[in-house]
Amino acid sequence: RTFGDSSAAGKHAAGTAEMGEMLLSRQKDQAALDLRNMEVELQRIVQKEQKRRGVLVRKALYGNLQLRPELLHAVLQGERPIQPEELQGPWIDVTSAVQCLVEQSIVRVHGSATYSKADLPGFYNPTPLNSQVELSLYVLYDFRETLHEVIVDDRESLTMPLRKHLVSGDHPRGPFPSSNVELLLRRRQLEAEVASPCSSPRQQATRRVTHRRIRTSEEELQRAVKCHTVLRMQGPSFEPLKREFYLLLGASTLVILLAVQRSL
């Protein structure tokens, strides 16, 4: 009987959720207090940067800025900026907090393996109990009345302004963390594996190993025929796999022998 264990597990999960909500609430309160304390300093910095045409933050987002999987292909066309509602989240708006980091038209935030930007004044971790979420900081800002944008990982250093942050197209790209690239590559790999019935030796060597059930002889014959057809369509420059060739040859010979025996 596991009634007691199940009850304990349920209480533990409920307790963890309650603890997470309490921690998140305290972090929000502390961030709000930080921003209230920085109001006068924020106005001073903005006025100073406006006069010198320095760094003026338009938008800054912090949290899980990865794109929603169903929007990956549509958004990556690059015809428009990535919108906040297209992100997985959760994320928080840290525009005022980042503006308060500006000193003499320069922002420097050091990074390390043990430092999180959630410790900055006005920041907090929107997922405090989920260590698997990759946090990022995106900043859209003006410098010398020219639009710039940058995105960095949570523990990565941030320096603004830099020439490489300059927006070169008609519009900014928007939040696009490096984790989006990994997500897109995994999706394309899965699509390629589904679309192709066979692969080259190099592709087979690099393909992720998965456990598969053993095929029957009829399934092996059908797969060999498919692979042989695909290889012939790819032209004479493509070298067919020896295993598939011998498998097809052996299966064909077996079929011929069985037909001869039945006719006798």
C-alpha cells in the first residue's frame, strides 16, 4: 500500500508550489521597492543622457526569452520584430532598471558562473524554483539617436554601447537568445529524419542513437527497396550502402528460389 507515500508526495508538491509563490512575491516586492528608491536617480540619468545624446533604453526584458515552438518558422522569416507575446516566458520588464545602470553613457555589467542578473537592483528571477530555464536579458536602446539592440545570457557580461549592437535593417530583430538556434536545429534534424527513409554513412555516424525494435524480414525488404530507389534517384555520384545492396540482392535471390521451388 502506498496511500501514505502518495499523500506525502502531494503535500510536498503543494508545499513546494506555495514556497515558490511566496519567494516570487517577495522578489517582486523587493524589485518594486528598488524602483521606487531609484525614481529620482532615474529622472536625473534620463535628462543627462538626453542632453548628451547618450544611452536611452527603449525596452529591456529579462527572463525566458525563448520563442514559442509553434512560432519558430513564422517568426524567423525576419519580416518583423519578435514581439514579447511570442516568447515562452515568464519574463519581466526591466527597462527602468537597465536605464539606471547607465553611467556617463556607458553600461558595464560583469558576468561569471556564479553571478546572476537577478541580483541587480530592480531585477528578479521570474522562475525562482526552476533552474532548467535559460534566462536572458534583451535591451533595445538609442545611442547618438541611432537604434541598437543586444541580448546576453544570464551569466554573460554586458557592455553598452557597442558598434556591433547597431540595428542594420529596417527594424530590430527583437529578443532572440542562443537557445533558439539549438531548438531550431533539433526540429530540423527531426524533420530530416522523418523525411528521409535512409541516410549516408556520415549521417548515420552522427545521428543520435535510439532504441528501436527489431524489424521483420518483410519490413527489412521493404526498407531496402525504398533505400535502393532513393539512392538511384540521387544520381551516379552517390555511393550506395553495401549493406543495403547486399540485403536487397539476398532478398531478391530468396524470393526467386522460393518461386522456383513452388513451380516444381
